[in-house]
Amino acid sequence: MLLRKVIRNEAIATDPPEIYNLRTVLVSLVACGGALLFGMDMGVIGGVLTMEPFKEKYGLNDKSATERANLSSNIVSVIQAGAFAGCFFSMWLANRIGRRMSLIVASILVFIGVTLQAAASGHIASLYVGRFIAGVAIGIASSVNPLYVSENAPRGIRGLLTGFYQLSIVTGLTLAFWINYGCTLHIKGPAQYIIPLSLQALPAFILFIGMLLANESPRFLAMKSPDKALAVLAKLRGLPSDHSYVRDEMEAIVLQLEEERASGAHGSGISLIKEAFAVGPNRRRTFLCITLMMWSNLTGTNAMTYYSPEIFSSMGLSESSVGLFATGIYGIVKLMACFIFIVFVTDTLGRRKSLIWTGTVQGIMLFYIGFYIRFDPPTTGSGPSPAGCVALVAIYIFAAVYQFGWGPVVWTYCSEIPAAHLRPLQMGMATASQWLFNFVVAKATPSMFATLGVNGFGTYFIYGSFCFVMVVFAWFLVPETKGKLTLKSLSQISS
């Protein structure tokens, strides 16, 4: 298979070639429909907030700059609040009804949330409720999707397939940027913003249909019916059920489950939470899952994404359509970089190295942008200066480099390192951390831009400083997990 030619590591070189097949890739791609939805929301809402019909319908033009910044941050961040709640619900749901059915439930919630957003027609409460419900769905999907994919994936391409989650986010983001640009140019009236909001239902439809046709995670099935789990695993691996590789992998899953039962791992939620924080190795895994997701947000990349039209405007691209066009290019840069990393780098270079060098480059780019805006700010109507053009390039470099490290790597890492019996809980904690700090960034950034100097230059210094701290964190505290044999061995390494 092509994957064996593109990805080079010990696992893919020694495993049976049949296990790296199209079915496994398609299952992972379809499961990432929830990530596609989140990416579309991130891209859609930033552009919608700049559309005149939306501002007129929701009264943004009648408010002061401070009130407008507060309302915009509320509209953006309510979906993160819903996602934060959804993460905690996902822990129970994934173990109760399975990974596959949890993703189906998430897709149904998205339909409800998107309908309320598109039909709000100036009623801010309806818009908030719709975005909160969609956020709950995204929170469920963001917890369950990496779990589902990692439990289906062969070891040699686990990083690749789990990285599809980040690739799907960026794909949705790019689609949304260009949808906004097209609607701004060619559609007038309320339909200009209603169409982008409505199209958020498309990824949910893909997820719903795909999960109806997909298999359940072999590991979840092994808890209920080992025979069914063996059949599904053999089908996924493209091998007979009596093949030694399939038998060995199934025996490892069953043995792991028996060890968990013997140790009382399937206890109450309270007992699992205590174990996650009280037992030394588990405490370290929990700490890494939570802090890696925190740092991923504190790079400032979501601040750039949510408010990119306003950011490009502050750098001299003041015309709305020009700013949205620059935002569209921003999305393409993120998409191409993410694709290159996931396919060619993640299971070759490794996780830890990627975190270290990308954090360094991101910090440098943000500091340059901050110095440019502080000492050579653009004047209204003049366009960017030569130094400003370099700053625009720095934004694109920042976006590309994030996709080589703190974007896809943390999702892959947090799906690999948890203790097996705590995986749903620790993945839930990781995604809860992701949404909590995503909410903090979405809520705080407009105020930071409004108060931290001319055009908010201090904002870039704050996020840039976080990037350099992240490098130190990764250097001393993050072990390498590339190409390890099983999820069980990965949890042993991280302990």
C-alpha cells in the first residue's frame, strides 16, 4: 500500500502489509466529521461577525467598541462553553453506548444546534442556545473521535490516522473561510450570513451517515462480545480471524481488559477520577493530557483563527472582502501544512521533536508581529508597509508551523498516553482542557486587542511568550511515543 512507501518507521516495516488498508483509513476519515464541523464553525463565525447584514440584524453597529467586543466574544465563546460541558458527558456516553453511537448522537445534536442558529433572525438568545447545543456535540465528538480512531488504528499509522482530526478541523476552517468570502461578494441581505451558518450541518450529515455504516471500536466490543470484536478486528486488518497477527492483537486486548477487571478498573466514576489523580503514573498522564491541550490553545492560534478578519484589517487590509480573501489564504496555508505533516512527518519525525521546534518558530513569528505593530503600525487606507508585508508572511508561517506541532501532535499524543482503563476519562479531561482554554482565548482576545496597546500589539507578546514556555515544557516533560507497539506499551512509556 502507498502508506508503506510514504511513512517509514519500524512498525510499518515489520507488520503484515494487509493491515494498512483503505478500510481503516476511511473509518478514521468519516469519524472526523465532528472535527470538520468545529473547523467550519471556527471559520464561519469570524467572517459572519464582519458581515453588515449580521451586524445590522443583531445590533452590533449601534454599540460602542467595548460593547461590540464583548458581544462578539460572547457569540464566539458560547460554543466553547457547550463543548466544555460535552466533554464531561462524553466520558459516560462512550462507555455506556459505545464510541460509534456517541458520534451518531453528536451529529443529531449538531442538526438541532445549527437549525437554531440559522433561524435565530436577530434573537440573540436563540443564537446562543443553538451555539451551545452545537458546542455540546463538538465536545462529545472531540473526546470520542481520537479515542475511536486510536482503538481502530494499526500502530504504524496511529499518528497519521489520529492526526486526521486536526486535518479535518483545518479542512472545515478553510471551507468556511472561502464560503464567507463567496457569500460576501455575491449574496446580499440576511442570506449572506444564514447560508454559512446553515452549511455547518453538512459535516454532521457526513458523520451521521458514515457512522451508521462504520464498525464499533474492537476494544469496546471486546468488553461485551469478544467473538464480535475478533470479527471486526479481522475485517479492519484485512486478515483472516485465525491469522497470528489478529489473534495476538485480540489476545492483548482481552488480557488488558481482564487486568482492568481484576484491579477494579471499571469502578465508579469517582473511583476512576481518584485513580487518575492519586496514583503516580496515572497522575503524570493526566497532567500531560491537560497541560498539552492548554498549551495548544495558548499558542494563540485560535485567537488568530476566530478573529482573523479583524487581525488582517489591523495590519492594513482594511477592506472587508480583502481581509476575508487573506483569511482564505490563511486557511489554505494551514490545510496544506497540516496535510504534509500528518502524511509525511508525524510517524517519521516523532511527536516530541515536532513540539519543540514548532513552539520556537511560533514564538519568533509572534514577537516579530508584535514589534511591527508597536513601532511601525499601518495607517488607515495606506495598506501594509514592507515591514507589514513581512508581518503578513509571519502570520502565514505561524499558521503553517502550528500544523507541524501543537495542532495535530497534541491530539495524537493525548490519545496514545492514557492508561487503558482510564482512556475515556483522561481523553475527556484532555478535551475539557482544550475547550476550557479555547473558551478563555475566544473570550479574552477581543479585550486584549482593545486594551493592550495600539492595535493590541501586546497580545502578540503574551502569546509569543507562552510559545517559548511551551518549548521548555516539551523539552523536559514530554516523552517520545512514535511507533510504539500497542496502546498498552504507550501507557507504560508515559508512566
